[in-house]
Amino acid sequence: MQALIYLVVWFSAFAVVCSWIWVSQNKNLALLVGLAATILAGLACFTGWKSSPVGQLVWDGQYWHWESMAYQSGMAEYEVFVAADFQHALLLHITNHANATLWLWAERSTLPERWLDLRRAVYSPQRPATGRVATA
């Protein structure tokens, strides 16, 4: 799903640049720069997609934890925010107390029987994290 979204957005931008080149009366350097920028953006998207983190976002009933083969979170607590909701895929922005951020794509096809549980958990009101004092 993530790859499809990237592909549709990139192809739309590429189509706009190609249309711009087609209707332009004079073929100047700006058109070439636009085409090169679109191709480079596509390569950057592909590289980012291939290097996106793979792991497991764990909800223990109170706090979120990120676990992957490269990094075991231990007791680090994360805050999870939904950046985009496509019904069958979520773009999640997670941050820890040191303000380290991670962008994750969660897809229904990964674990369909737990998809609604994940959606409920990310949209439910968050409890204040330990060590943080709420101010009025």
C-alpha cells in the first residue's frame, strides 16, 4: 500500500512536468530542471521506501514501545500520532521523551485480525507519560 501511494504521487508529479514540457512553446533550461527534479524525487522516495524501518509497535495497555531487530526499546515510552489515515493503512509519527522521531506505515494486510485493535489504540486518548507533569 505504501509503495502504491508513493507511486501514485510521484507519477502525478511526473505527468504534470511532462504536460508542462509538452505545452511549453520554448524548451528552456527550467523545463529540464523540473524534469530532473521530478526524477530525483522519485529516486529519493524509492530509497526512503526501501530503507523504512521494519519492526513491531507494541501497546502494553498503557504505553507504546518500538521493537525491531536492530533496536530493542527496553523501557522507552513513545507517543503515537496519526499523520495520515487511508483506512487500510496509517502513517504514524512516533516520538520518545528525547524527541527522537520515527515515521511508520502500518498496513492492515500485515495482521488483519488485529487491525481494528490498532486503530482503536492509536485514536484513543493518550495518558500523560511518566515523568511529565500536566500544566494548567
